[in-house]
Amino acid sequence: MDKLGEIEIRVKGSNGRIELSPDTYDIKDISEMLQSIEDILFPKSSRSRPLITYNIEEGSVRNIFKTSLQVVIGFSALLGRIQETQSVDFLETKTAKAFEQFQNAAYKKGFDFEIRTSLTQDKDYELKISPETSFIRSQSEWAEAEFYLYGKLIDAGGKNKANVHLDTEDYGTLIINADKEFLKGQEENILYKNYGIRAKGMQNLATGELDKNSLELISIIDYSPKYDENYLSKLINKAKDTWKGIDEDKWLKELRGGYES
């Protein structure tokens, strides 16, 4: 069995006039906590993540997570970096939003969060989030951009909010908001086929990262990664007129300058 480590998120505060304890900590808060820890530890994909177990204990509310020691080591370093910079701007979107969720809970409910691991008692590696802190991303770090995304469409539609689900190699499954009329107007079945998706969304100006939750569909592009000899022949024939009268060897020599391979 892999060596295990612990991550502890201690919550202090009160629910109305009643001090927080496992008996007074609402199930919605627990649910948000469980989702947040997964987003923090595995922001890209949780498909092959190691086992994470959970226990809630006294001491205000101590949320104890046990998982692979390697994961805990990485998380401990992450806490140290956040503590050092007092910022979440450098984090991936999912991870940053999870910390922002703690910060928003601190603002709205007056909770204090103390986040630490079992690796060290050094205070530099213990992150405290309270109504007095500000672990919120700088809005200036993000701007709207267009993206071209490629993958297989595995779902489309929705009763209230329409969207398409694109399974990609780089980002996992992306949920992209779409216009119902646009999807309704598709003449053929688009499911389980490879497509390119032109979408708009928010992009981090410093890291280039896209905000997966902001994506909106612009258009669907027919896309096939397979070699198409007929299509290539058409392109060659189309370009022949453009290259009439051009000496290819001379053109290449001028392009290379003084370089000789």
C-alpha cells in the first residue's frame, strides 16, 4: 500500500448562536468541502487519482483527508507558495476557485479556515483564510479570448441551459454553453463524431490558461485528423496557378539566404 499523508481543514465559527462542531456543521458545507478538496488536488482530471478518505472530528470542525503521501507533499508546497505570495493568481482555475470558495464562505458566514498537512508543524506551511484575508483572483489577470478546441462531441442539449460536451485530450471533457436554436438547426446528428469547436471564454493573461467554466460556443467545425488524398490533390491543383513561372529551387535558395544544409 502507498504511504499516506493527511490534509486537515479546520473550520472555526458559529452557526447562528451555536458554535461550530461536527453536529452543527451543515451538510451543504460538507458537500462543498469535499468538492473543493478534489478540485484543489486534481484540477486537470480526477479520473486516475489515488483514493481519498474523509473523516470529520471535534475541535470546532476538523475535516481530515487521507491520501497518497506524494499528493500531500505537493499540496504542502502549494500552501507554502500561497502563504508566501498571499495570492491565488498563479493557480489553475479550478484550484483558485476552490480557495475562493473558502474565502467567500469566510466573508459570508464569518468562518475561519486553517489548512495544514501532516508533514510539518511549520506555520509557514499553514494557510489561514478569514474575513480579514483576500484570497481572490485579480480580475485584471483575465481577458476574453477565442479558442479552437478539438475532440469528440459526447453530449449536446439540455432542458434549461443548452450546452455541448467535448471530450478532449488536453483538457478532459469540456462543457461549452450553446444556443438552443443553433443546436436545433443542425441538420445531421453531431454526437460521437470528431469536431473542432470555435468558442469564446476567459483566458489568464499571465499563464495562458483557459477558464473552463466560461466557454461559449461560436461554431462547430468539421474536423477529421485522417489523411485525405483527394482533399490534398484539390489543394495542390488550386495552388498551381499561383506557382506558375516560379523557379522552386531559386525561390528556396533566396529563402534560405546564405544557409546551406
